[in-house]
Amino acid sequence: MNTKTIAKILVKQPKAVVIVFTIITAIIALQITNVYMVSDLTGYLPKDNPSLQLWEEINEEFQIGSTIVIYVEADDIRDPYVLREMDRVSTKINYYDLDKGEKDGIVSAMSIASLIKDENAKPNIPGGLGGTGKFEIPDDRNLISRYIARTLVQEMKGVLFINTYKVAVIILQLSDEADYLTVLSNVEAAIDREARYSDMMVTGLVAMQQAMQKESMESLKIIFPIAIVFISIVIFFFNRTIKGVIIIFLPLAYALALTFGVFGLVMPELTLLSIAIVALLVGLGVDYSIHILNRFSEEQALEDKVEVVEKTLRLTGKAVLLSTITTIIGFGSLMVSSMPPMVTFGIGCVIGILFCFISATVLVPCLAIILKFEKKGRVSDWRIVANIAVDNKKRFAVLACFFVVMSLIVLPSIRTDVNYFDMVPEGITEVEKYFEYADNFGGGTNINMILIETEPQGLTYPETIEAIYAMEEEMRGAGATVTSIADALKEINDVLERNVIIEKLTEFAGVEEIVFDRIAKEGLVDDEYSKTIVFVYFPVGKSTDELEVLVNEINAIASKTVIPHNGRVSKLTGQDTMNVEINNQLLDEQTRSMIIALLIVLAALIIIFNSSLWGFLTMIPVMFVLIWEPGFLVMLDIPLSVITISIASIMIGIGIDYGIHITARVKEEIAKGKAKMEATKEAIDKTGLSLIEAACTTIAGLASVYFVDIPAIQQFGTIVIIMTASSLVAAVFILPIFYSLKFVK
């Protein structure tokens, strides 16, 4: 079907086309309700990553369960009223105490209150060693203090309460099948009803991640209307009519509905990067409509509307199609990433941009005809800018090269940083309490583990336990918090005997063991006494570079440790370890996707322009901008992260558009018989307004990210805004330099 046929359909049946397109969009958009948000950084590693595989092996063997932590603050947690309050909250949440989580999702609820009840339930023994025989919190404060002084309770100091007796926690162990949202809702309801003598707050990894997911979804709702307002102001400024705003925006609304409807059908699991998809599509989606509508206005002197639409689609429509293809290639290059969320982000952007092009091509001509659109005036005369760009080519060449040199000089200074909390919306109480919890109860917020394996019964020998304990001591000296069965065994008897070890290991293999905010549901030792795990925690607030040093030190200690009885010590695995590995992949990931995008975009330009020379020339401005990127990152002190890593590929898709529209118009004017420099001036003059309008709408859409308190997303928006503006400037002022060369014909 050629452009003439399409133009006839759009002009003769504009209302029918809009109605059919609306029905199709509505049907697909119904699937948006399936979309949900996740926030687990481990998803950024490929499934065959050794650290991830080791993590899964340990989790399968020892079932390191998820937990919810209730953070309790009071003047004195030994107060009977506070302890009863904690007990009532635990009971109301874990209302089926013996169901192992099958009915209420909670396997156990541990707190200082439950320990006091256990001590009080013991039969009265002469000498004050027992309790009252009643399974309840006693009224006698002296009796409570005596219970707390006992060994079994004191062992939980630093785990369930701290020595100031002003802070305690209730640790809820969740079953594998637990519905986190339901459990969290029950926990919050119980706290609202019962917390009177203390301040209780839900925290822990589960609560924090759920809060982040909820906040991120709210961010999507915030970004969209703000972006709409900003872009509407820009469009009205350039078009001076409400009709222009409607015509440009409606295709975008259809495209977003189609995009997220498809998400709901094929990939409903979104990540924090999905917030950037909305901002990008809102900013970019209107660009196609702007170019088509402006060309429609330019050709309105023709009386035949079919001819107007046909010429718009054949000339500007071709440039928009080429922009769409190159943008898709730029985003599509992210699909070669080894990080699954980056692949998902790339797919999402490709789908979104494709729908933006289809919606603009179909709806803009129809809406312009239905609303009888006419552009009211011109904002400025771009002929002046065109003359400056063409007449000062050498000066702009020197300036562009100067910035290239400066950017290359600071290239080694680029930071890479996978800081999970830079991706957390600010002001989330669950996160703030999680930091307090980590400070008060030992170690960092992330769990890391080392797997120890021996021959069967190998862990029952004193020399094995001594070797593990010696390894831990060396790791503690490196700055880590370390815990394992060796610590508990050394507490029992510093001179280890095998019969004592076997007796204690039997307990470890069959009972629950609390380890900070995680619980090993099947114990810390396997049934053959041949496998155990060492938990390693790093201090809160360490940068990724500092964590990498610590991880390497721990791995070095583990690698040189000799465990008797054919013992083997794995490398460290866990959340901090995987964050370091992700961080080390960032620069390679960006470089690979950028090179692939550049090569494929160049191939597409050569094919569509039917000239390797014109295709390469069109690439030059965006190549300059990519070389300037290190300078922008260093100047603004913004690191490469799992969010900003995608910027180079995105900018190839966005930035190339400006060069494409100028090149296409230059070739069009040359075909009319104009000289190269005159054609260049005419191209900048005729397309300049559309280009700056498109750049302003992209920037306005991205500006909406500043209304979401997520530092990484704001950094992403800042760099893309700067590089978008730079792409426009480069296309207008750098392209004439190369068009003027003698061999360009």
C-alpha cells in the first residue's frame, strides 16, 4: 500500500479511522491491570552467573527464609505492658501457631516477649531456676529482669533486643508460599490495634521491597500527568492553539495505552527502569506528531487535502519512519545485554516507540482534518540560526573538538556504582527503620554467605570447627560481621570435644536459628553434617568500590583456608557480592550496546539514504555527543549505574533523529536544484522549528522525573536532558561543517 492510498483513506474516512483505532487500543489497554513492579537487584545478573547459582544452591539446601521485622522502640522494653503488647501483636499475626505457615503465611514469631513467656512457663524449681508454670508475661518486673539475665535469653541480645533495653524486634519467619502483601497488611493492622505503650514500625527486606514497589508504581502515576502539563505548555507555545495540543497529545495517549497493555499481556513484571520508559515515551512520542503536524501545516497551501497528506507522509513521514527505525535500533541494542531487566527495558522501549510512530502516522492527519487545524504564526525566524551555523563552520568545529578532548581527558574518572538505595524513593519509613535496625542489631542490610562442604560427618570433628572459627576471626579482622555454627560451639566449650559437637550439631540441624533478619528454616547444618553456611555482613553505607575491596579480601581469606576432612570453602555470594559483580559489568555493558547500536544505525542510514557517505555524515553529530557523555558524567558527579547505563544507547536512538531530519531535508532541497550550502540553510530554516519543538517536548517530558524522589532516576533524567539538547545543537551546528566538504555531493 503506497502513501497515496493511505492518504486517501485518512482523508476520506478520518472519523472511521479514529473510531477503529480507538476500539483496538481499548481492547489491548484492558490488560494494563496485570502490570506490577519488582525491585530485586539480583535480576540484573544472568541465570548462569556463578554467584547467583551458588546463592540458589545455598538457598535450596538451607532454605534461608524471608522475614518481616517489627521494629519496637520504648522507654524500657522490659516493661510488662510493652512485653504484653509485643506478645499480642505476635499472636494476632501468627494466629495459627502450629501450622508452619500454611494458613497464615507465618512459620514463627520470635521476640523477647516470647522468650520471657517460655521462661515463665517453666515449672517452679527451688533456687529460682524455673518459672511460675504459666505461659504468660508476668507482672513482676524483678521476675522479668531475672528471666532476661538467664543464658538462653542473653544469647539473643543483639538479635532480638539491645543492651539499652530501649529497642527490640519481633522477627516473623514467612513460609515459601506466603502472600507478602496479605501478611504485611495483617501486621500493620495488628500494630494499629495494639501498639499503645511502644512505637512499632514494619521493616526488613520484604517490607522494604514491597514499600519500594508500591512507591515506584505511585511514581508512574505522578510522572505522567506532570509530563503532560509540561509538554502541553511547550506545544501551546509553539502552536498557539489548543487544537495543536490535542492533535499532538492524543496519539501519545493511544501509544502509552497500547504499550502498557502489551506489557500486561507479555511481560507484566516491571522494574524501576520502567519509570524511565514512561518519561522517555512521553517526551519522544510527541516528537513524531510534531514533525507530521508541522509538515501538514507547511503544505496547507495545496487545496487537495489528499495531496497534502500524501506529501506529508511521503517526505516528512519518511524521515519520521527513519527516525523510528534508528530509535528502535538504539533501544533494541539494550536487548543484547546480559542483564535481564536491561533486556526488558529495551523491549519495552522498542514496543513503545513503534506504537508512537503508528499512532502519530494514523491519527495526526485524521485529527488535523477533523479539527480543521491551522497553525497560527511562527515563533521565530530560523534563517538567522541557519546563517550562523553555515557561516561559522570552522569556529564550531574547533569548539566541538575542544569538548571532545576535554571529555576524553576525564574518561578515566567515570565512576560506576550499584547503590541499591539510590534507587529507593526518599522518605520511605521502612527503609529508614531498616538502617536503624542494621545499626542496632549488627552488620549491614544485605546478607552474604559462604558454603562450607566436607565429607560426611566432617563437621563433627573439632579440627574442622577450629578451622572455620579461625577463618571467621580473620574475616572479622578485615571489617566484616561473621557468624556460623563455629561461634555457638566455641561459646559452649573453648576446648572442643567431638561428643559435645555432635550433640550441639543435632540441635542446629533440626531447630530454627535466628540470624539477624533471616532464619535458616532447616537449620544451619545438613543431615550428614557435611555442609554448613557462614553468614557475612558488611557495614552500612559502604560505596560499591569499598564493598568490592571487602568482598575481595573475604574471598582471599576463604581461598587460602584449609578445612580438614576434604573440606571446601566457596567464594562469597549474596546481595553485596552480586551488586559488586553488576557494578563491574556496567562499563562493558554500555560499551557493547553502544557499539552494536552505532553499527546497526549506520547500516540502516546507508540503506534508507542509499548512500554510505550521507549515512555516515548523519551519524557524526550523535558520535560527538556520545564522546561528550563522559564529560557530562564527571562534571555532574553522576556514576554509571543500572539506571544510567542505558543512556548511551538511548541517545543514539534519540539524538540521531535531529540529524536525520536535517539530512533528509538537505537532500530534498538539493534534488530541487539548490547548491549544498543553500540547501543546508533551507533545511535548518524549514526543520529548525520542528527540531527545537521536539527537543523541548522531550526535555519537558523528562523533567517530570524531578518530581519523583529517586536519586538514580533524577540522575538519568539530568543526563538525558543535557544530551538531548546537545544532540540538537550538534545536528544544527556540526552537520554543516561536513556538508561543506568538497567530496560531499
